[in-house]
Amino acid sequence: MGSVLTLVNIVADEVARKYPGRMVGTLSYAYTKVPPNTLGPRPNVQILYCQNQCFIHSLDDPSCTQNVDQYNKMRAWSEMTDNLHAWSYYFNYDRRGLQLPLPNLQWIKSDLRTKIALGSRACSCRRSAARTKMSSKNCETTY
């Protein structure tokens, strides 16, 4: 993430100079999820943290190693910035195929509270009606 954040900070500095009060956003996704050790985002940079969590357990479940990793990365970002935004996918399927009823429905409320407690200023949830007539339809909700 260091090289991406370096570029984002350069852009953010120029935006702050020309357009005070405007934000610059970047994704913390895939290979950029781990925050750098020695570099932080500028005050006008918004980090959109995209989770790759296990959806069978809640985000704050200490028995789930995948979620512990996601929780710790999100906590590290929240310690670096006040402009953290969480993005989650709540699909009704995973790599093993369709799972009905939604195995993660019970965790969404808890996960949103956890993300807010970790400092997220907003949470976007995306779900898909998988393998149905509505499979091309997606729903995105921001809290």
C-alpha cells in the first residue's frame, strides 16, 4: 500500500491546495489492505477498506482466523485516519456455492456496530441475489 498511498498523498496535497475542503478517496483492497508502517494518509484522504471476511462468523469473532485478520487490518487503518469507510459484501453464496438461507444475515447488525466501533465513518454493504432471475441485480446500502 505504501506506493499507492504515496501517490494518493501527492494528489491529496494538490487537491487541498487548489480545492480546500475536498477529499480524495482510495481503496484498501486486495494487495493494498495492509496499511504501511511508516506512512499515513493525508487528512483529506478517505480510506475505503474493502473486507474479505468470512461470512459464517461475525467480524469480531476471535475464533475465526480470517475475521481476526480483517479486524486487525481495519483497526490499524482506524488508528491512522479519521476518514475510514468500510465496504462489505454480503452475498448469499461463497466459494462452496449457494447457501440458503443466508448464513451471514445474523451477523450484519453486529458487523456494522463493530465497524463503527473501529472508527468507520460509513459502512457500505453490497449484496447479490445469486443464481436467480435477479442475479444481475445488486443492492448497495450505505449507513
